[in-house]
Amino acid sequence: MISYSGSDIDVIIPDSVTDIANGAFSHCDILKSVTIGKNVKSIGAYAFSECKSLMSAEISEGVKSIRYRAFEGCSNLRSINIPNSVKSIGEYAFSGCSGLQSIAIPDGITNIERYTFFWCTALKSIVIPDSVKEIGTGAFEGCSNIKSVAIPRNCKIKTGLLTSSFRMDTKIIRR
């Protein structure tokens, strides 16, 4: 799918689509929900960026990558499911999703890129799967409501993650 110029508030991307192009839905202010078809393999950079009314996104099993800034600035996004088929999530992919309350990072992700969840101020807790080997700088910066985070013991943490990303009373569990 190259670009969207419709007026639907709820969009179902059909199974015939294999990739969502860079910026395809960017700044689509009327979009409230999106369901991504089972044959989509990649969600392009800026694909849904600044969709201020977007509240939910259902990503079907089969998507392998969520690119750079794909959902950046979707301030009303409350929930998103990320299937286990996703192997990479780009930098800033969910930055500025200030309404996002929870996220399940799928097993199989090996890196949480820098600033992936930057300024997701409604996030309360996060569990990072054992498959994650590295967390980039600022990955959770500005996530001021995270009360607990579980990080694999063998995970490499970039500079500043623990000191600049979480509140003083955040419970950090190294497991």
C-alpha cells in the first residue's frame, strides 16, 4: 500500500497488501483504528506517524518489521498488539505515543532500538523478553509512569537508561 486518501475512521488493510509504504497513513487525523492484514510483512517508516486520533492497531501474525517512527506521535494510541512474528522494531517507532498504557514486546526481538518508546508517558509496566540482548539509549526516556520493569540479566543496557528513563521509585527487576 503506497498511500491512503480515504475517509474511513476504521481501516482494514486487506490480505492482498504485502507492505505498508513509508508515510502511507501519516497525518491521517480521522483514523481511529487499523487492522493490518495477514500478508503484510513490513510497516514502513512514518507509516502511521502523527495519526492523532488512532486509538488501536491490530497487527496480524506475519508482520516481520515495524520501521523507523512508524507510529510516532499517535498520542491517543491506547493499545497495540505486536505479534511474535515481529523481529525488529525501529528507532522512535512508538515515540510520543503518550496514551499507550501497556505493550508486550514479543519474544524474538533482540534489540530495543534507541528512543523506541520515548515519551510514552502512560506506560505503567513493561516486561522485556529474554530474547532482548540490548536496549538502546533513551529507549524508555520520558516514560514517567512506569512503576516496574523486568530486564533480562544478560541484556546490555546503553548509557543513561536506568538513570534518565525511570522514576526514582520504579522497581527494576534484573531476571
